[in-house]
Amino acid sequence: MIQYFKNYNGVTSAIDKPEDGSWVNVLPPLKPEEFNALSEKLDIPLDFLSDSLDIDERSRYEVEDNVKLIVIKTPTENNSFNESDAYYITIPICIILTHNQIVTVNSFENGAIKKFLNTFQNRHPDKRSMMVLKIFEKVVTNFMEYLKEINQRRNLLEQKLYDANRNEELLELVRIQKSLVYFVTALRSNELLMSKIERTNILQLNEEEREFLQDLIVDNSQALEMANIYTNILSSTLDAFASIIANNQNEVLKRLTTLTLVLTVPVLIASIYGMNTPIPYKNSPYTFWLPVIISFIILLVVSWNYFKRIRKSKLK
């Protein structure tokens, strides 16, 4: 689906065909025939449009026949039905600067373009470089919002794990960890892209726009630092809970082993008195109660000694 927008005196209006100074937004579902028609109509290299279909496309820029392509990664919710996949992934946004228009191509719907559309009435289509930087700003803002949401979800899951060690919370933490890996990789790639744009000045930025881009680089670095911190915290948390679970498992096995040893002595005595061989006091009326009493006494002594040691270890 292809959308055309133009700004008339501060009012965003949808138009039927591309005009000079308009914004062309390409959304899924993406059809090859639409790509071909748009490529011929706006004189855009076809591979510039199709690059957005590759979800693993890296952040970069490219120039061909005075048409500029900028690819930047943005976060979005993962709609996969696989419960082991990450909650959030990163997808490419292709920004194409033609001779007279700015074109954005999205393989998935994402919040950055929606926010840009909501503020398009404040944009000046003749300042295309600033429009690109504003899209960058929305992307960085999206990363910040998703990172805060991830951190809140992580805190809730950790609290649940403190109350009950269940596999469900651990699996959800692993999904969050996968999301953070996507974010860290994309933010590093975006940082390199912005730094290269600043160094080469491919957008022909003026002094004000260069300062704005520098602020965006700082904000992107902050988001990257947040993602790294959350990743390290989550890794430490998972390692700590793995150690706790292992310790709990060892404690349970220790108790079961002790219980087995305690019950072995009475079973041994009962087995001896159950043999079909001559045994002491076999004709006595108390022959049945004798092994029972002996086993019970041994059981009490061993149990008392076991709990006494446990109490001493807790006091230490």
C-alpha cells in the first residue's frame, strides 16, 4: 500500500499521486508491481525499494544517480506465534530522497513512522534533511520507550521469581534477553550510521541541523548504554537464579538421601527378623514388637541428630 501526503499551510493532507515536496509512505502488504510502478514514476532504483523486505538489512546509506538511500533500524513488537521468540525485534526503515520527494518504505508497521505522520504538519517538505533527522529522532524515542517497558517487565518477572521459582518466568526473561540483543545490535548500527552521516555530510546539513544530529547521536548512545546495562543486569539475574535453583535442588537431594539412610536401618532390622532361619527369641510373644521398638529408637536417634545439625548450620 502506498500513501501520499503533502503539507498545505500546516495541515497534512492525503493526495492521490506524488507531487513536488510530498511524502510517499509505503506500507505492507508490499507488492512487486507497486514497487515497479513507483520506481518508474519517481525514478528510484528498484533495489532501493526492495531492500526494506530484508528484515536483517543493516543500517547504512547509499547514493545512486543522485538518489539517496538511508536505512535505519527501528524497534517493533514481535507478532510471532512462537512463544520462545523475542518480545521485540528490530526492522529496517528505508528513507529515500529523490529529486523532489521523500519516500519511506516499511516492511512492517512501526511506531516511528506513525509518530512522524502525527507531526508531519509541523514539517517543512523543502527541508528534507531535517525531515530525515526527525525520523531519526522518532526512532531513538521508540528505542527509549521500549527499553523502559522492557525494564518494567523485567522487574515484575524478577519479583514473581522471588516468590515462586517457576519455569514460566525464566522463559519470559529469556525472551526479554533476546529482545535486548536485537536492540543492542541495532543501536550500534544506527550509531555508526549517524556518525558517518555527520562525518561525510551526505545530507548537506547546515549548522543547526548538524547540532541536532549531534544531539541525536548522544541520545542514541544513551539508549545503547541503557540496553547494555539492562542486558548485563538480566544476564546476572539469570545466572543468580540458576545458582539458586541448583542450590535448592541440592538441598532437596540431600534431604531425600538422608531420609533414605534413616529408613534403611529399620528396613535392615525388619529384614533380618523376617528370615526363615533360627533367630533369638523366635518363640517369644514379643518377637514382633522387638524389631519394631529397636527400629523406632534408631529412627528417633538418627532424626534427632540430623535436625540438631541442621539447627547448628542455620545458627552459623
